[in-house]
Amino acid sequence: MIGLTVLAVASPAAAAPQTWLMSVDRWGNAEHTLLTLDTVDGVLSGRFGDWALEGRQDGDRLVFSATDGDGVPYKFEGTQADGVLSGWADYPDTSNVGPRVRHGFRAQRLEIPTGAPGRRTYSPERFSNTFTADLAPAMVIRPGDVVATRTIDSGGIDEHGDVVALYGNPQTGPFFVAGAKAGDVLAVHIRRLRLNRDFADSLDGVTGRAMSLGLAARATDLGKRVRWRLDRQAGTARLENPPERLENYVVPVRPMLGGLGVAPDFGFAEQSAGDSGRWGGNMDFNGIGEGATVYLPVFQPGAMLFLGDGHALQGDGETTQWALETSLDVEFSVDILPSRPLAAPRIETADRITVLGQSSSMDEAVKAATAAMIQWLEQDYGLSVSEASLILGTAAEYRVATLAGRNAGMALSLEKVRLRDVPRNSTAD
């Protein structure tokens, strides 16, 4: 279990309420819960997750308990030393009624911003190659804050051309979203994406999912790194050392985030920054660009949002295994939406709604995308499966999102104009 540095608990007669992120080591799995504490004359009150708590503080020693909905107590005792709050949690056994089990815990105090939401800047000093809740938050943000930060490329190279992280889609974050809790939906608004260097790298070749046997026999010398020069003023990319027939090949850039995700649920292993799922991850969908809003289910306190794997440009499918990999300046904001089931990540732009089906095969990705879009139409428009099928049969746009990762990705979009005359549920807005 990863230790989390905390601020010391003061012990005056009355201290300001405090917010903590507690991690309880349950047989090697870190279970994260938000803890709030009020202290008045040594008497503790507050909440452990959704449960009220009570206890005492005596100098550096804290003892408190919380009771679940069935009347079963969860007890905690801990001390602070060298800026760390650590101790033991006394829990009921998960499989037997009556026996109790002791688990170690550590906690980090979170400094929640006060005042009106505003512009926040985060200059990353560390990066993560996994999507996980086990890291200390890089920054605490609130809905309405506009966060300015930057990403590095998939090889760990920053805007100066320096290697600053391990290869493999290193992510910026995690950002702890104050108020987000398991079951919520996190809306991530991509407000601005800008190139911040003058080169990108890709490969020549064709990814295995797009490679026929005949083509594979003729493509034995592919997979070489290719350098592109980016003209930020003109908004274009061209090959640095082009072959003769591509000497005049110039393409307009369209920056996008290949990686965007939240921490997976308790009991699930941390996920590689190259992987994807309902929680987002390495989606590599070129529709996740400036102006897009991405909707993800929340599984952990604060959601723990990561972003990275910037691309200057990517064709559908990321067929060369790498897009035009580069670093980016990013501005984003978030909103917390009420709980609703999300079968897959959702993306909304000014003119389209899109779901991203992801699975080990393209056939299964198509099925996942279709089911996810029908779910969205059911929730927002109250349509039956039969009615939703008529919309898809006349308006569905299927695009290959990615062929390059462990999961294939299929994007299914509907133009909003096609839904203009379909009444929305009153609870959908």
C-alpha cells in the first residue's frame, strides 16, 4: 500500500473542519474513502464516506468510529508522527458475521480550494504509467475551475525534447475532483489543446488488426520511427526526411488526447496507461479534441482524473501503431453530474453525441458501442430498444477509433440535428 503524506492535526479547543483521503489496506488492496473531521475540545465528529463518525483526539492520538446502515461499527485508532496519520482500522470480517479484522491505514489531508472557482495552473513534476487511485492527488480541483496544465508524449518526452518519464503513455495527474463520489458521472470539458513543441514522432507500418496475410508478407521491414516537423503558426505537419514521392505531403494538425481516464473501482488492479475500459484510459479516439466533453463514470472519491498521450494528428484507427505523438498544453474544466449507468465512455461535441465501444475484437467493440448508444437514447429520450433501433438504422455513423491497443475501439455517433424533433426527458438536462 502506498504511504500518503499528511498535514498534522492541530488540537486547539476548536479546529477548522478537515478533509482527508484515507487508504485502508485490505489484504493488499487499498480501499480509499473520504474522511471529514471536526474537532471541538478534543471531541471528534464528521463523516467516514457516507457514515457519521464520532470519537476523541488526545494530542497526537485519534480514536473514532463510524456505523454502517446495518448498525455495524467500523473503528479507527491512529497517531500522527513526522507528518503522517497512520494506524489501524477494526472492520467486520467480510465473510463471517461476528469476527473482526484489523487493517492498516494511512491518510492524506486535502486542501480544498475556497472562494469562487477560477483559473488554476498545474506544472507536472511527476507522471503516472497507470490509472490508479493509489497515488496522492497532484492537485485538488473543483467543478468550474479552469485547469491549465501540460502533457508529455507517449515516450515520456516533454516540450523541451527531454525524457522526463517512463515510456508507455505517461499521464498527467491524478486530479482530485472535490465533491465527486462513486456513482457520479464526471464531465470533462476539453477547453483548449495547443502544440507546445515543433516535432512529433510516428512509425511507418500497419497495425496487426489491419494487416492481411498478403500485406504482412510484403511489410517485413516496417515499424521504423518517423519524425514530423510541426509548424505551429501554420497549423501543419510535414515529414522531416520525406521520401521523394511524399516531399510535398503536408497535413493540417488536429491536436487530441489519446489518454483520458479516471481511477478504476476498488478490487480492480491498477490499469496500464496503454489500456482502456469503461473508465476511459488509452482510448485513442481522434474526436477527443478541443471543444469535446467526455463523460466517465466515477468509481473512487474525487474520481482521480488523468490525461495524456497527446497527438498532433491521428487518422481513424491509429493504423501505424503511433499517431503523431507529441506534447500539448491543455486547459480543461469538470462538472459532476448525477448518478446514471454508463456502459461506455461518452463524448459530446457541438454537433454530435458519440459512444466509444471497446473490446478485444472489433466485432465486440461494435456490439458494445451499439448497446451504449441505445442506453443513452433510453436515458435521455425515453426511447424503447425498438424506437432507438430506428434512429440507429437511419442516422448511425460508425468510425474505427483505434486498432492499435489491446482493445479495439469503435465510435458510434449521431448528429444532434437528427434528434432535434425527438422529445427529451425532463431529467436529461
